[in-house]
Amino acid sequence: MGFAVVNPLHDDAAEDLERAAELPGIRALKMVPTGWYPYDDCAHRVYEVAARLDLPILFHSGIFIDGRSGRF
């Protein structure tokens, strides 16, 4: 299963998700909360698109590739 990954801090994140969802094999969304929190308004714009497109959301949590830990 393919996952789209978008950064909700980018102004075009919701539109990027819509375009990514059209690609073959994309069936879900992965969110990596670094520099933003899942309750931030910017993330809700992306959630609305994911809900409309019926895409499940996976949140990356724990230690990131750069060794930093996320709050969630």
C-alpha cells in the first residue's frame, strides 16, 4: 500500500494530497509531526481532504531519522 506524505506547514499541502491521491497505489496518508502538532489548524486542512478521499492516516511517532524525538 502506498502512502502519500505531505507537510501541513506548506500552504499547498491539501492540494498536494489531492494530487498524490490520484497516483497509482496511493491508499493512505502518513503524517510526520515535526515542527507542527496534530491539533494545529494547518493539519486540519489536510485531514479534511483525507476524510473526503477516504484515506486512512498514519502518524509517525517516536524517534525521527535525525535522532530527535517527537512529542506524539
